[in-house]
Amino acid sequence: MPDALVVVESPAKARTINKLLGKDYLVVACMGHVRDLPPKELGIDIEKGFRPSYRTIRGRGKVLQKLRSAARSAGRVYLATDPDREGEAIAWHVAHDLGKHVPQIHRVMFNEITDRAVTEAVAHPGEINLHKVNAQQARRILDRLVGYKISPFLWKTVHGGLSAGRVQSVALRLICEREAEIEAFVSQEYWTVDASLKTSHTGPFKARLVAFKGHRLKISDRAEADRVVADLRVAAASEEGYRIEKVNRREQRRSPPAPFITSTLQQEAARRLRFTARKTMMVAQQLYEGIEVGGETTGLITYMRTDSTRLAPQAVKDARAYIRKRFGPDYLPERLRTYRKGKGTQDAHEAIRPTGIERPPEAVEAYLTPEQRRLYRLVWDRFIACQMSPAVFDRTTVDIAAADYGLRATGSTLKFPGFTVLYTEGTDDEQEDVPDRLPDSLKEGDRLTLLDLHPEQHFTKPPPRYSDATLVKELEAQAIGRPSTYAQIISTLLDREYTGRNRGRFSPTELGKTVNKILVQAFPDIFNVDFTARMEDELDRVESGSFDWVKVVEGFYGPFSRDLDQMETRRAELKQSLQEKTDEVCEKCGEKLVIKWGRNGKFMACSGFPQCRNTRPLDGEAQPEPTTEVCKKCGAGMVVRTGRHGRFMACSAYPECKHTRPVSLGVPCPCQGCQGELVERSSKRGKTFYSCSAYPGCEYATWDRPLNRRCPVCNGPFLAQQTGRRGKTTLKCLKCRQAVSPEAVSEEVGDEAS
């Protein structure tokens, strides 16, 4: 019989800790939160100090029953949930339920899931931190108040099914405001002029025109550029010609970046690995919870939800020993590297690092998936690099005079690679060109020969749309949310279809723009960057024990409730402001048509509503596609329509007959004995996939579009049309996995039936 029960959140974490602790401990996963606010009611007594009414989450009752039974048998309980607010709240709820059944309940935390860390944590248990619990409780209540009070307001103003979030809506505002900047941006023309020059004893190099009579020069059009080029050619032919006025040589040192915290890990994984924030956190969770390496299960990285760049002294010592052995003493700085705390840093946990220097990426890569391998390599390299010597560059700036004009040439030479021999940080957007190497023998007074001039036209560019990396960076800079919430913020905006992602960049959908417009008009003080940042600061103060959580909620709810009451009186006005007038006339009553919002997007409706209920799709929207099929319910023809979740077959007699079904591709299901056919469906996130019409009896599914063409190589039942990231389409057999050229099939490929 085990001596103690250890409660963790996930089965993966339970398996790892169970192997580390052995048979004396029973490790059980509580599967996350066991209690929460009720799903179909507010669950907060506003009049009694915002008292929450927690209920057991559906499906967690059996888990709690199992925990109670195990706790009675074991006698001692260790709550080993994650060392953050969320983990503390989970532990508190479990303790609340088990407290009646077992006298000894301890809280244990570890920053890494290794034998040493877990054993030490269990040997020195602590108590639940109620300040952390209160901070998480305050956040949960704030989010519930916003969601349950504003969502109905959106339903009545725009259309049903919408929702708003306290932090996500501010992130949406950032994306919408960036899009407005881009739409309002007016591109301006400008020109640059580069000169190819040389001395009598050096090869050619380039310099850029930067000044006229000592002032910065801006060239706005071709005529001005031609005039400047003519002047520069005249200057080259003059007695003075081109000469070097000043040469400035200096040594430049670039220090390594700090070890990863949650936000910088998400940013760098987006830049270098093309991971979304959600994928980064999912893979990092796997590396933290434990991987079986050579028969031993252990966590490979420390806890990945942290805002601290602090490192354990032993970890730094191990890293320095590794650097000395692998790279040599020149790559090891004399002093240990430490990094300053950022503003508002809680510093509760270490930075993200490998748990053991004895597990370099090459030693464990055989046990990891490709995603795990790439992220672990990124964490490893950043950790080792942060303790290495700086990179050293020789940077040269040469100022050149040509009559009244000034030119400048810059060059940079790597003198000592330092940390860059292992790691170079990724970049967000387009960066300036790396300076060329200039001839070493250039000196003041040298005369130069003009070889050629290169005028070039440019246009100013609007600010780029946010990527995963730059959005996380902006959220952190504006103190919106916490690093552990960034991935959820982005996922929520995508799931609600308020934003879309195109080539890794976020842009608001029409729905997102509309929701943002309403929220900013109705609640300018609540969905505000400064207000949201202040709320995060107050939640941090609750966690530190210097502020009462009820006062935080009261301070929010007062102005929020007043704004909500005021906006309810203006709701009809706001709804009217969303309608767009048109010059088209209703064919039924002669009134003007307007563009309104509905559950499936914008549509045209008669302004005489409710007396006239005539509606029709917007021009340019997908019109119903006729088919030869007949409705099985009423005998009318079937058409292909497009809804918010993609294409589907519907009866043409709608709304009298509401029969629908998925779009058939005319391709039989390849499963043996199945009589179904493949149909087009849409996932929860709106991505199209193809599955058997006999589901759930047959669960065959594929992301690739099937074509009713047999494989010319293996005579497989059908080919699949695959589209790559750059839009390139290829044909492949899903049976033999061979790529097939369209010519080898027939000219009919792509003409499959509806």
C-alpha cells in the first residue's frame, strides 16, 4: 500500500513522477481544474463581495471520487500541480474537496521534473499560497463578468453566438488598429544614390549619398535624383574630386541574449521554427513533463511559464564547464553572466533551460519527435550561449566629400565570433543590410575615383501586420495579460474568427472589425491598453499579498457596470450604426436596401423591416450552385451553399424544407466493406477535410482532397490533391504514397463531381 498520494494535473506528468518516486507513492492526475464557475449562469454573488459559486466540473466527479479513496488509504497527500497561479488554484480546489477525508495535505513545487528536484520537493513540502489563489480567483471572476455581461450585449447589437473577453478584446483592438494604420497609409516615393568608388591602392567599395551642404538629404522624385546624379558626376570631374574626410574605426561588442522566458521562447520559436504560440507551449509542456530517454523518464527543460531570467548557480557552473570543454577558454567570460529583471517581473521561477548539462541535443534527439527535437535544441543553444563571451566586430565608418555633397560608407568585420558560433537571434521583420567589409587601408585625405552611380527608386511601406512573434512582443510591452496567457489569447481570436492568419500574419476579419468597433465605442475605458495593464499590475499585487482581491474586482466592476447600463440605452443607436446604406431598391416594397449583420455574416435586407422581411445575399458572395440531385425529403432540387463552416448541400426549397447534408465528392470510401462515399466537411477551426459519409460507423478521414481517379502506379482507388504552403498543387496516391503527374492521369483531373 503506498505511503502517500501525489496529485498532479496531467497523465504524462503523473507517469514521469511515478517512475521517479517509486512504489511508496501513488501518483494520480486530477486532469486540471476539478471545480469552476457554473457554465450556464453567472455564478458570482455581486451583492456579497463577488462571492463565487464553484461547482464540480462535469466529468471530474469520478476523478474526485478516486482521489478521495486513494487519500483515505494513503493518509498523506502531496499536491504537486504546476508552480503558477493556475496550478495553485487547482491545488486549492483539490485540497478543499479532500480536506474532509485526510488530515495531512502538503503543497510541493518543483521547477523541473528530475529525480533530484522531485525528491527534494517531497522532502520539504510547504503550504498552499492563498495570495496566488486569490489572484487567480480575481482574474477568473473578472473574465466571467466581462464574458457574461458583454456577450449578450453583442448578441443583441450584432448577432447571436458572439463573445467578448477582457484581455482578448484588447489584443483584437491592437490588431484592428494596426490594420487601420495600414489601410490609411499613403506610400511616398523616395530615392537613394549609391556610388561605386576606389582608391589607387584598393578595390571598389560602395558609399551612399547622405547629405548636402551639411544637412541630411532627401530625394523625393526622379527629376531630383537625375539632378543630384549630374552634380555628382560634375564633382568627380572637378579638381577636388572625391576625397575621404574622416575614417572612424571602433570595436563593437555584442553580448548574448538572456536565457528564455515564456514570451521570448514564443517569439523565437515563431521566428526560427515557424511555431505558433500554442504549438510552442504544447511542445514545451511535453519536454517539461518528461521524455523517456534510454530507459529513464525525466523532464528535459525547466518550467516553461516564467518571466524571470534568473538561473540556478549550479546550472551556470555546469554551463561554464561545458563551454570551456567544447569551445575553449576564449569563449568563456571571466565573470558569471547575470541578467537584469524586467519591469513587473514576478521572478517566481528560473528561466527556461535544460535540466541537465549531461543531455545535449545530440544525445537525446533519437528519443524526440521532430518538433520536440527542434525546440529542445533552441532552448539548449540559447542557454549555453547566454553564458558565453560576446561577439566582437570591427566597425568602420568613412565620410566622403564630393563638392557640396556628403557620402558615407560603413563596413563591419567579425573579429571574434563569441556566442554567435553557437547561436544567433532571429529577427521579426525586414532588417537593414549587413554592412559590407571596407578596404583596411582607407585613410583620411585619400582621393577616390568614381566608377559609377546607382540611383534607385523606393517607396515607404506601411507598418507590417503582427506575426505570432511581434504580437507576443507587443502584448508583453503593453503589459496585456501574462506570458502564460499569450498562446490562449491568440488561439481564442482565431477560434472566434475575429482574426485570420495569412502567411503567418494576423489581420482582422470583417466580424472582428465590427466587434472591435462596438466594444471600443461602448466600453472605451474597459477595453483599453492602459486600463488592462493596470489590472494586471493589481493582480500581481494581490499575488504578492499587498492588495485585496475583492477591491480589484470592485474597482473594475463599478465603471464597467455604469458603462454597460449606459450602453443598453444606446444599443439601438449602435446597431443602426452598423448598417450600411445602399442605392439598391427592394423588389418587394420599393424601400432602399441596407447591409446588415447576421449569424452567417453580412447580407442585404429591406430598410422597411419589420413590415418587409425581404433579404438576399450581398453581391459578390457565393450564390447557390445548382446540382442534378433531388432532396430526399421534399423532391426539390439540391444546391450547394456556403455557410460560416464551409460548403454544404441544401434543399432549394429552403426555408420551407431545411434538409441539408455534406457535399459529396463522388469518391467511394476506400475502407474494405464500407458502402459510404467521401464527403467534404469542416473542422471546428474552419479547415476543410474529407471523411466517410457513413461516420461514425466508418472513421476514415483525410486532409487532402480526393479525386475520383485511380492511381496509374498501383491502381489505388483514388488520388489526393495536395496543396503546399506556397500554393503549389500536386497529386499523390494515398495507398502507394507515389507522386503522380496530371498528364499520367488524364485531362479530367479536377473535374470531380459535386
